[in-house]
Amino acid sequence: MHSTTLTTHRPARGGRPRPYRQVVPPSLHLADSAAASVFRAVRLRGPVGRDVIASVTSLSIATVNRQVIALLEAGLLRERADLAVSGAIGRPRVPVEVNHEPFVTLGIHIGARTTSIVAADLFGRTLDAVETPTPLSPAGAALGSLADSACRYLRRWHRRRALWVGVAIGGTVDGATGHVDHPRLGWQRAPVGPVLADALGLPVSVASHVDAMAGAELLLGMRRFAPGSSTSLYVYARETVGYALVIDGRVHCPASGPGTIAGLPARSELLGGTGQLESTVSDEAVLAAARRLRILPSAPATRVNGSAGAVTDLLRAARAGNQQATDLLGERARVLGESVALLRDLLNPDELVVGGQAFTEYPEGMEQVEKAFAACSVLPPRDIRVTAFGNRVQEAGAGIVSLGGLYADPLGAMRRAGALGTRLPDTEPGALA
């Protein structure tokens, strides 16, 4: 992680200066430092003994002991003396586990229509989530409104120590500064990271939303203990389309921002569109086709952010036996399958993952995705894996942006969050459940 200095910003209530945490670039990779390796092993296997940690990380027992002691002192781990083997002597025989209950991180997924605010624990599990319409105002007013919502939401978690804020958003993200260009929202150099860091007084990381979802697959969906040498292609489709590459345990995040597949060639008489992928398979395109075919009624002019409900209506019609609705969703699946095949043949990854509601809300269509993929790909057969997070992939992506820094550098992240050397709440198992 990059070094971050702390400066003071405007006074908080009571006149005391409030620390301002600069934006920290997102950490969407499997870190191989000793602290990160030990914390990952405990997160995936705990409660676990030091000997098992040494075995799965290939670290010496002395190194494991030093890291466990440091993580215990930081409050990130806790001992489980109640699980110690009968007759064992000495603390190294006492299993340890992640001390998740005193802490929370905040993930924010800013979508083209809807923004989700997610509270996550140290395992990356969603504790709670709320949705709010993404403000359609200029960036300054919109970010002020979102920051106010995040502050109000964070006050619900006063019994837990907030450590970090992660933002996942479309468009082009400058991870070093937290600024975002988002044409669909009309934002240019929008200071997403700085505004939220100022409002919340916490470290903030900002990432492209598809990179974030690929990071969730890597860091939360994995069961490996060390960086691997494989490549993975993640393809996303919902209101927008996108892709991300994972290479050797790291999400590939170009400095100039993510690549785009919105303009890939894609033609469908049934769906319409402009001959490009996003205008053919997006929720908006599918709903426009459904209304053109009179499967759905015309959208009221006053309807705002109603696409999610309309998609649900279309899915319900297909499952009720409406052949036109079934054909329309099947056509979307076909186009998606062909596009995934094109990307796979171009990049030839070791693993292929698809996510986003275009895939997960209509699992009946995956057979057609796979059939079109097999028919179009010229390389040897390859399985397609659907995201481990189902319809909650946006939440998982935002959550991992808020946790990536902690997973990559546990002790450094606690220092940046101002959480070292402070008194924690009662951390007995179940105390804050």
C-alpha cells in the first residue's frame, strides 16, 4: 500500500481539529507479506493453531508466532483458550481466530441508477445494506448528498469501530486521488474519495466497479493461501457491461482506467440496439425491447429508477409462460454467450467467471449462454463459472474495496485507521453479535 500522511481538516464539533485521511489506492490482490499471509490463513481456517498456519503459509513457526502476537496486540485476532487441546502447555498451542466483532468497514457501490451502502465485517460478510437512488444532480451536490447518507448510516454502527471506506463505481477511476470521470452521471474529475474522506474521517479507497467485483471473487471467493499463477477473466453485465482481468493473484488495474467492451460488435433483430454490446444487452435495452413487443406496458414519464421493478416484471412474465418474454431473455443470453466467447478466445484465461444480474437474475438463461459460448469459441472447451455472490455481487465488490487494504497490510491499515493503541469493545466471542 502507498504511504499516506495525516493532516488536519476543519474543526469537529467542540473545536478540536479532525484528522483528514487521504485517499489510499485500492488493494485488489493477494499479498504475500508475512502479516497478510497469517491473517489470510486465520480468516479462511480459524480457529486455527500456529502450527497449521505455518503449514499452509510455508512460514517458519518463529515468523508465525511474531505475526500472531502483533495481530493479537492490534486487536485483529483473539485467542480461543476454550478450544486448546487438553494437556497442551504454552500459549502457542492456543488456537486463534479473527476478532471480527469490534470492527466494521463501509462499502459504497455507486451505480448509474442506485447506490448501495454496505456494512461488512472483517470476513467480508455483509452485515447490513441499504439502497438509495443515485442523485442525478451535478457531482458536487450528488457527492454531498451521498456523504450525508453514509454518515447517517455509519452512526448506526456506534458499537463497532469503523476502519475504512471503499467505493466501487463505473467510469474511469483514478485510484491514487479518488477522482472519477463518469459520463453516464455527467461527472468529470469528481472528487469522490476526498469528499467521503473529509465527511467520514476515515481512509477511503475508490475502484472501478468491475475491478472491485473481480477483487471480491479473488479475495473472498478463493480458498488459496498464496498468490497463484493463473489468470482469470471476469465479465459483468447488467445496466452496463464490463470486464476485468486477474493475473497472478492481482486484479489488473491500468493507470488510465479499465478497458471497455461496451462497443464490441453484437447484433440482434429482437433486442435492437446500435450493433454494439452494451446497447444490445443492457437492462435498458432489454426493457425497451419488451415494451416495443408489448410484453410490458410503456414506462410512465414520471417513473424514476424503475428499471429494477420492470426487469422483475419481465422475469415474472417469462416464468409464467409468456413465450415472447422467454424468447427475449434467451436472446440476451445468446448475445452474452457469444461475446464471452470472443473475449475468451482473445485473452484465453485459465478461469472464466460471469457476474451481474444479466446472468444471475435469470439462471434459466445460463444454458443458452453456455450453448452460444461453445458454438462460437474456437479454443478447447472451457467451463463458465457464475459469480459466487449471486445478485449481491455489487455489495461484495464495494465491501472488498473497503477491506483490501486491511487484507494486504493488516497492521499498516490499523495505523491508518487510527485504531492501534485504542481500547476495543469487549471481544469475547458473541459479545457484539
